[in-house]
Amino acid sequence: MVKYRAMADEFASMREEVARLCAARGEPPPPTFRLPIEFHRPGEVAVVCRVAGEAAAASLTSVRGPFATCRFLYVLEAHRSEGLPRTLVGRTLGLVRSAAPKLPVLATFEWLRGEPPPGIASALEQAGFVRRDQAVLWRRLAAPFPERAPPPGYVLKPLADEHIEQAAQVMLAAPEPGAFAWTLDTCRVALERAAEPETPRFPAGRAQGLFAADGTLAAFAAADATGFVQLVFAHPAHRGRGLASAALGAVLRALREEGREETGISVVASNEAAATLYSSLGFEERRRYAQFFLEGPFS
Ligand SMILES: CC(C)(COP(=O)(O)OP(=O)(O)OC[C@H]1O[C@@H](n2cnc3c(N)ncnc32)[C@H](O)[C@@H]1OP(=O)(O)O)[C@@H](O)C(=O)NCCC(=O)NCCS
């Protein structure tokens, strides 16, 4: 009989149990076990499925703003063909729904290393999740990069707090191919996440915009406080003129001036325009990971 409990408190002890059971069965522990995970933050949804009293499957999902991100999902190998993956996915989504009845609009399950086990991948697909792969690219900031001046008619400026709403509008008009359908709300949340909590929201030139002659924001790039580039967008009416390249180049310079050695960026692997742009600025792919996403609203 399968029982599940939804208590973040229980997750830590379950984690140890799963590690012990993996060792007893000669299975490697799930790679995510080595990642630091905080268990007691508000908005964490933890699910533990037990078979005959023993932990056999577990998930941990954070629900913040309009997004739910499952950061850990594991089913012991011996139970992968018993319908347990489906139970786990179903219970997890059920709890995400009750944790945030109106939102989230998006739930993602990620495998940061390796392929998801087949039973789990098919359970996610049966629940309506769509797979896409993300590529993670890096570049050393000491290595030279092309200095691209803004094209005529455009002005390059660091993004100030009052430009954030315009930046959300650029994102809304320029969805990333292969990504989920964005709303103005999810664009704002993505910007909020990349920004500092207090003003100035993008200090030290970490976000740069290209403005047209009438003051409209045409393209921008933004890195977060860790120096990871989070957002690169050009409005469709202004593409192919080197704007994204100029904005990202300016962000890279700002990161280098801050004393950082490296920067990274994560992109949907099938996004050829972005991949070409990043490789033209010296980014190299370091790894890929699988992501399954489901668009809401779920209520
Ligand atoms: C990707 C994107 C930001 C490029 O903006 P852009 O201002 O048109 O890009 P640039 O003009 O600066 O292009 C610089 C280089 O990128 C490459 N590139 C840009 N668009 C491309 C396309 N459609 N196909 C292939 N390569 C492309 C080219 O190598 C180009 O160099 P070139 O001008 O010497 O040919 C824009 O298409 C966009 O906003 N897409 C949707 C959002 C997105 O996918 N963002 C990235 C992930 S967050």
C-alpha cells in the first residue's frame, strides 16, 4: 500500500532513508542529494511515498509567484514500474494546486545531471508535461570579446528602475522560441527574480538597454547578482541590427569591471538565434539538462 505525506519537515529524514536504501540496493544515490536544499522555506511542497512503511519515492517542489519548480524527484529503481512514478507526479501536482490555487502558471521538473529514468519521464508525459532541453553556456570574462557599438539611431544605457515595466513589455513581445507562453505577469516575475530587491534594481550596469530615438526600449540584457545572465531580448521590430549583441556585450563588460571571472547563461537548446548570438560572444556550451514543463493555470 502506498501512503504519502506532505510535510517539508519529513523530507530531511526521508532523504537519509532514500540514501540508505539506495546504498543497500547498490544504486547510486540521486545526484540532487549532493545539492544543498533548504527544506523549511515557505512555499516548499514535499511529498514522500512509502511502500510497506519504507520511503520509496519523494519530490520537493518550490512554489513561488506564478512558478512551481520541482527541484527533486526520485523513485527507487525497484518501484519504477509499479505506477509509483505516476502516483508521485499526481500527488505533487495536486499539492502544488492546493498550495497555490490560482497560480502557478508553470510547473517544471528538472534533471540537472543525466537523463530522467524512463518510468518517471513517461509519468510526466502522461500528466501532460512537455520535454525541452536546456543548454548551459559559460564564458571567461578575461577573454576578449568583440566591442560592438550601438547601431546608428540607438542609444546604449544601463537599465534604471523605471525601465523595468518597459523591459517586461519587450519580453512579452519577444517570447523565447520553444519556451512556454508568457504573460505580462510571468515577464515581470522573471525580471523581479533577476533584479535586486531594492533600488537600484540592476546595480553596476548589470542590465543594459538599447533605446530607439523616441526613447522606446528596443532590446536589453540583464545579469543577476551572481553574475549569471538571465535575460536577453530584442523586440521583433528591432531585430537583426546588433542590438542584443551590443546590450549583452555591455553587460559582460560591467561584470568584468565588477571583478568577476566567469559568467553563464541558460537557453532552450533548440533556440538557434540565441545560440548563435552567444557563441559569437564567446560563450561555450558546458552541459545540457532535461526539463519537463506543464503550463497552467491548474485550477
Ligand atoms: C535572440 C535575440 C535576442 C537576438 O536579438 P538581435 O538583436 O536580433 O540579435 P543581434 O542582431 O545582436 O545578433 C547578433 C548575432 O546573433 C546571431 N543571430 C541573431 N538572430 C539570429 C537568427 N534569427 N538566426 C541566426 N542567428 C542569429 C547572429 O550571429 C548575429 O550576428 P550577425 O549580426 O553578425 O549576423 C532575439 O532574436 C530575441 O529576442 N529572441 C527571442 C528571445 C530569446 O530567445 N532570447 C534568448 C534567450 S533568453
